[in-house]
Amino acid sequence: MRAFYEKLGVLGPIYRLVGKGFSDREIAGQLRLSEPVVTNCIAWMLHSLKIGDRAKLVGDAFSAAHASTSGASLRAA
């Protein structure tokens, strides 16, 4: 069964903004969500991905974003 946040389609956008260093409040403003929804979604990601804290989640999201963009630039060359 898919999680509530997966159904909303907000996990990807929140994950990308976390990787850019946005706060919960900034993410909520960007995506027009309430701050508690963003906070709960991040907590769900931490639990589901078995990541201990937000700093590690930021690092993971940052690495994922840069790995996908560097791969695209390599294919374009």
C-alpha cells in the first residue's frame, strides 16, 4: 500500500528542496503546503529511508541531485 505522502506526490519535490538546504517553512511556502505536512513528510522519509537525522537526509538528497545532473551532462557531451 502506498503511503499518504506518495499519493499526494510531494515526496520528490520535498526531497529535492531538502537537498537544496531549504527549511520546512521555506519548503511549505514553495509547494503551498502547510508546515506540519512538510515536517511530517520529512519525518516519514527519515523513517522509511532509515536515515538518522535531517543532516544526513540533506546530504543524501544533495548527492542524488548532483549525481543525476552530472550524468545528464555526460550524456549530452
